[in-house]
Amino acid sequence: MTKLLALLFALTVARVWAQETTVPTPDSTATGTPGAPVTLIKKWNPATVPWDNWFKDNAMVTDKTDHVHFFWNAQDFKVNFEVKEKKARLAQAALELVNRLFPADAKEDPVKVDIVYVLERDSYGQPKWDTLQQVAHFEFSRSKALQAAGKKNSFSATWMKKFFDKSDFF
């Protein structure tokens, strides 16, 4: 009888263990939604970048009392920012993020944008906040962003100093 109970216990443990190990987990890029890999955009043109797809499910917008805060996990698209023109591309991404996702009912003009890479997620797919890699931080006026949208900007260091109140790259 004890051998039978031991066998049943062992089978139950094995079944539970098998179920626990087959639960879907986020892929190695920490996206939580495995999909087709993002390819490097060799001829960078902000008008042709699929911004809406990039921001979907990866951006968080919070209307604070004195500014609107944008938080974007760019981990899935990292390959497009690990290039020589990294600062210019991140600046363009920040402008697009604000122009596309600014809340219609927001009362404040100042914005803060944080671009990060989420390196690890927990078993529920939520970011492990202590593993975030900060990529860039911008502070600027939304009205300036609207003026800059659609214009051909050089995104040079001089232009960025003029346009952004604050721009930090990590």
C-alpha cells in the first residue's frame, strides 16, 4: 500500500512539475510577446518607421499635475538604436511618442520622456524595475514638438540643445 501511495505521489509531483515548466515565459528579449524579430532600418526615414507598432503595448503615458510623462520600453527595437546616429534616432522617437500619444485632455504643455530597455520580466510578464537600463531622458515643451513634427530636422547636438530643455543619453 505504501509503495502505491509513493508511486501516486511521485506521479502527481511529476505532473505538477511538468505543468509548471510548460507555462509560457517571456522570450530572451524581455518583450513578453515573442514575435518576428525587428530588423535594422538601414535607410532611416522617420516617416517610414512603424512608430504606432513600436509604441503599441510598450509605452505608458501619465498625466501628472505639472507635466505629461512618457515611458517607452524600446527593448524590442534596440537594434535600430545601437547605431552611430543613436542620439538623433532617440530624439526622433521621443518626438514621435509625444506627437502620437499625447492625451487629448492633458492640461499641461511640458513633457518628460524616458526611454528604457526592460532587460528582465517576472513570471507574470511584468518588468523587473531594478533591471531597467535607462537609454535616454528628454524634457521639452509639447508645442515645440508639434512645430518640429514633419519638418526635416538635423537633430544635431546644437539643434537638440535649442529644442530640448534637457536631453540625457546613457
